[in-house]
Amino acid sequence: MAIRAEHEIHSRRKGRNYGVGLLLLGFIGIVFGLTVVKVLGLTDIRQLERFDHVARPQLEPGALEAAEQRAAELEATSNAEASE
Amino acid sequence: MTDVTNQTQTQEAQMGDYFALMKPRVMQLVVFTALVGLVVAPVGVNPFVGFVAILCIAVGAGASGALNMWWDADIDAIMKRTVNRPIPSGAVQPGEALAIGLTLSAFAVVLLFLATNALAAGLLAFTIFFYAVVYSMWLKRSTPQNIVIGGAAGAFPPMIGWAVATGSVSIESILMFGLIFMWTPPHFWALALFVKSDYGDAGVPMLTETHGRKVTRNHILAYCVPLVLVAFALGFTSIGGPFYLLVAVVLNVWFLTGCVAIWKRTDEDSEADKHAVERRTFIVSIYYLFGHFSALMVEALLRSYGLTSWAGW
């Protein structure tokens, strides 16, 4: 069955509804446009992963080396304690 | 009584009524000055991001306008100038205006943050808070200096535009803020001297009514002098230049002459020529602000083509 206006509110609010529709379309356009601009602006696509708010040490320059160094230090400390 | 109530209930708010809530005329100034702040900044911005940023600043300004109309609905219904606004006319319900104001505020701040940076979004949030809470709810009805402090809200847009591009606040953006901040009082007080307002009936203290017209004339000159200093100081920053200074000399002599003339006049002089000097100075004040910000834009254009280097600037 075809959808048809059954109430006077449909004609009374026609302009308002079209206005809201256009605003929503504009919002979609803005979000889409921003996404395109932001993604194309990335020098390294892996940077995109940082936007999921999850800590990724492997993405931080030097973080992996720092973590390995820290682990080595901890291991050395525990070995020294064990030998005592 | 019943008829009036029924009429109010059946009146349907259209998009134009909601748009009017956002004070479109104020938004024009906001958009223009924010655009200048963005364009004159030394860091380039992607055009689409720049467009979204200006849109967010405009929507934020409009949202604070809606919150202002929600809060001031009682006095808007008393004053002739504001009685046809959407809430007092019955087109929009106060609750709707509050909801629109809060929603658009959040929308503008969050989107500006996502599109640009936290500083720009923070400044926009503070501007909305300043206009809606500090000015509308607190100062407007409690002090005749309401225009002075409330003017800060209108002065933030170029600073936000600058922050969008650079992610920082600098002497240039502070001086652009200062230019609008110092300009607002003489601009509005010149208007208050020749427009018969009913602010008094609404319980809003205006300087002309609380301290008299002579004090208002003194205040206009007192704010005009530091305004001139700020305007010239801007010319010696990285966004100024010979063209800006040339325009500034003309506009400041023009406006200062008007402010001195207002200061010298008595109310009898003013009544005799139907406030001709006050009217003229008010018009000049509009050209003044538009002219300075346009000159900054032209300077940025000249710089981009390397045309200011010949002057050794």
C-alpha cells in the first residue's frame, strides 16, 4: 500500500520536515568530507589505528625499544636478587 | 483568553523561526571575524576543514543566541525591539529554545574538536558559556557595564579562527580579540545615545539610564582611545603591514573624530540636530570594524603573493 498523507500535520510540518532532512543530509556530507580529508591527510596510514583509543606501544616510535630495555633491567634485577 | 491560548498552541514553528533563534545578524559578524582569524594565520588549513570550522563557530554563536533568547524571554516580551522574537511571539516554546541551544552548543564544540583541535573547541565552549551564562544570566541585568564585559563573547571568534589554524593563542589573536572588545562599548553606546530604548522598563541597566548621557559620552571617548592603540598595535604584528596601517590611519582618525565630537556635545546640541553626530559615528563604527578586518585579509593576500616584501615589511 502506498504511503500517503493521512493527517493535516503532514502538510503543516512539510517545510519543517524538509528543513530537518536537508540539515541531516548536510551533516552526513560534513562527516563524510571530514573523514576523507583526515584519512588523505595521514602521512602513515597506520596512524589511523591510534584513533580507536587503544594503547598500541608498537605504534609509538621508540616505545618497543624502551619496553625491551625495561624488561632487561627487570630481569637483571631479579637475577641479582636470586644470586644473593 | 481562551482564544489567545488556542492561537498560541496551534501556531506551528517553521524553520525560519528556529533560524531566527540563532540571531543571524550577529552570526554574520562572527563568521566574518572568525574567517579573518583563520585566513590571516600563518598556518594553512585544508579548505574543507576551514569551512567546517567556520560553520561550527557560527552554529556555536547561534546556539548561545538561542540560550540567550530562552533566558531573556521575559524581558524580550516587554521591549518593543524584541517583542517579535520567536519566543515572545509564541512561535517557539521556551523549552524548545533551551533544547536547541544546548544541543547545538554540544554539536558545535564536539565537531570543532574532531575537525580541528582541543584549544579551538575549548575556546568555542568558553565563548558560549560566557555569552549565555556570564553575560545573559549574570551581568546583563546587574550592571551597566554589561556591554563591556559581554562584548568579550563577540570578540572571541577571530581568536578561535586563529586557534583552528595554529592550535595556539598568540599576540596577534589577542590583539584581534582586543580590537572587537574595545570597539563594542563605543559602538553600542553611540547607538544608545540616539535610540529610545525601553531597557529601563525591562529592568536592564544601561549606562545612559543609570549614569546619564554625559557619563556615557565620557565613556565612549574613554574606550575609543585605547581602541586606537590596539588597532595600531595590530599593524606592527606579523599579520599587519603597510596597507593595514594606511587603512587604520584613515579609520581611526574618522572614528576618533566622531567620538571626540560626541564627547564635546551636550544633549541640547544632540536634540537640536536629531543626534546627527551620534548616528554618523555609529555608522562609522560599523565601517571601522569591517575595514580593519578586511584590511587584515588584504594584507594576508598581499603576503601570499609576496607583495609586502618590497616595502621592507
